[in-house]
Amino acid sequence: LQRYSVLSRLLTWLEPWRVGQETLRRLRQPIIALESHLVTYYTYYPRRFVYSLLLHAMAMVVRIFKTYLLLRLMIAESAPGMSQAIVVTVAVAALDQLFFFVPGRLGTLEGARFMVLSTLGIAQIYGLAFGLIARVEQLVWGGIGLGAYVLFTRLFPPLAKRLDPQAPASG
């Protein structure tokens, strides 16, 4: 969709409608510029786009195995099989994308996992534990990322300044 400038075409199609014309006009120019850059990028580097899709697919496979293993460790003999782990992973990913706007995903991270596992007939305590484990995992990886950022900006301040001109200079 990005490669064929579908969003700017949609905005052009919506212009004759009398609803929110000022907002459409305001959004249209930045979107056209962004889509122009994306089309140029996809034209000059088509393999990078394919690589990113492949890495995304591999990450989803890893998430499926992680879900399967975690459920197997928590529930043991009555754990769902691989097909149900796929359903859980896809449903949780869809719900996470649906509620991305909630700050810190407060409640939605745990609630999505709780709801999906409850609909599969798994005891509610396991759904709650699954959600809490996801929260701890998010905090751990966020902490690792923050630590890596601080370390990078302290070890390589000139390079960090070139990559992010808005960043304050570290002394």
C-alpha cells in the first residue's frame, strides 16, 4: 500500500466530501512527501523491504514458539497444542495492535492475554500469569534498550549527536 501511494490517493478521493476538509488538506502534504520517500526507498532498495518482511515473519514464528513453551511450562500436561499457541499468538498480536494507543498498554497487555486464554477454556489464573509475564518481559527488554541507549550515547557522543541532532550533548 505504501509503495503505490494508496493513502494519499484515499485522501484525494475523500476531498470532495464536505467533512473535515481542512484536516485533510493539512494532512495531505506531509503524507504525500512521506509516500514519495517510501516509493523512492522501495524502488532503490527492494531487497531491504523483502528482508524486513522475512525478519517480521521470523519474529512471529519465535513468538509462537515462545507462547507454546511458556504455556507448556505453566500448564504442563493440559497445555494447548501448537495450533492453539498459534491462535493465541495471532489473537494477542491483533489485540495489541488494536489497543496500541493506550499509554503504556496499561491493562490491555494483561487483559488481552487473559481474555484469549479464557476463551480457549484455560483457567483464569494462567491467563493472568501469562499477562503478568508479558509485562515483566516488556519491562526487561525496555530496560535493556534504555541501558544500551545510555551506553551508546556515553561511549560515542559525536556519533550519537550526528544521528540525533536534537539530543543534548553529554559531557
